Amino acid sequence: MKKFSAQIRLEILKMLKQRGFGHLGGSMSIVETLSVLYTKVMNIDPSNPAWEDRDYLVLSKGHAGPALYSALALKGYFKKSILLTLNDNNTTLPSHCDRLLTPGIDMTTGSLGQGISSAVGIAKALKLEKKQNKVYVIIGDGELNEGQCYEALQFAYHHKLDNLVLFIDENKQQLDGFTKDIMIQQDISKKVAAFGFDTVKIDGHNEEIILKAIKNALLVKDVPSCIVLDTVKGKGVEMYEGEINNHHVRFNDNQLEYVNNLITELEEEIS
């Protein structure tokens, strides 16, 4: 899992280096979660992305697409060389995830606050069809400023969607700054638990802890589960970790040199 995490980070950096800019902060904060899901948890078939018995992943914080695209390419959904077309004209890898363009994307996302509603709808449909597929959804803490998220939480609890696992990427930042400065959210774990979710808060950068939390969530019956990930925006790229402007970065020459050195370090670590 740790090696896969390093590989995801490497591919993100290579993609953003190619573009010269991109969504770095929120991509890096969910790397370990994606690593665990795609190496140890999700029932998937990269050769058949539309397999009816697959588990679903909805990346509600769709701007973190570079992280998900990297995981999908590494799992064989498409060639890794395609990663370098991120945001190009006519690319299959747009800035925000699009299920009609990219193999392995289960839901188009990016209008923040809406992904969780989509995931809840998928989970409800699977329940009605009496299917065993699981639905995993990743939302950002900044998204919780959206009232629609709480409507989705109510619906999920009311309909006993125990096939749903919600991840909240609590990296304490959003587009315009720190969440505490934009909208005080108090204790996110307590709020989600108050909606009836089986809720736990964990270190969002420890693969073993994440895996254990997911396994426990899958044992829960009759209520949905929530795993609050205590993370650092920009994790693994020290220059940008926790920086106020790390949501979308544009590299200058010094920053590009730093990125090149980090790419070399990751390649050596992986080899």
C-alpha cells in the first residue's frame, strides 16, 4: 500500500509538471485513502470498468481528479501515458472527473456538495436491486458548507444504507483559505454521528489505520458509515504542505526545480 501511495504521488507530480499547474493540495491529501481502496478493498475489474458487480467510488471533491486518475492508470484502466494529457484539449482526463470520458470514473463530479447525493442515490438503487456492491464516496471538509450534504446524510440514515462508506477529507483548507476562517464547522465527527452514521476519526495518511477503519465499517449493519480523515493538504510535497495557496498551484522556476527533485526521490523510492 505504501508503495502504491508513492506511485500515485509520483504520477500526480508528473502530470502537474507537464501542465505547469493544477490541483495539487486536495489531490495529495487523499492519496493514502485511494491507495488502500484500490489495492486492498474495492471489488473491481479494470478490464471491465462497467462490470455490474463492481464497487463504486464517487470522488465528490472532483478537483482531486489527478489523484484518482493516477490510481486508475496504475491499476490498468488506461495507459499511464494518457496521464500526461491532463486538461489538454479533447483529453479524456478533464480537470473534474467525468464518467463519460474516463474509464473507471463512476460518477461525474466537481460541482461541490453534489457528489455525496449521487453516491447516496447509487447506494439506494443497489439496495433496491438487492445487490451486494459497496459505494465509497470521498468529500472535502470545505464541501460541508453545502446544505445539500446534510440532506444526503439524512437520506442515507433513514434508508439504512449500510452499503455506503463516506470519507471526509478533513485537511482544514478549501479553495479560499482555511475552513476555520471561512465557516467554522466545529467537530465534524460529532456532527456526522448526530445524523446517525457510525463514525470514526483517524490518521488519514496511515494506510494500515485506514484499512482497519474500512474493514470495521463494512461490518456495520443498518446504518451508513463515515471515516473522517485527519489529513494535511499537499501532503508529501513539503513546500506546499498546509500552505494557504496550495489548492491550485502554478509552478515558477524554483518550484519546478523542487518538483523535479521530488520526482527523482520518489522514483528512487519506488524502484
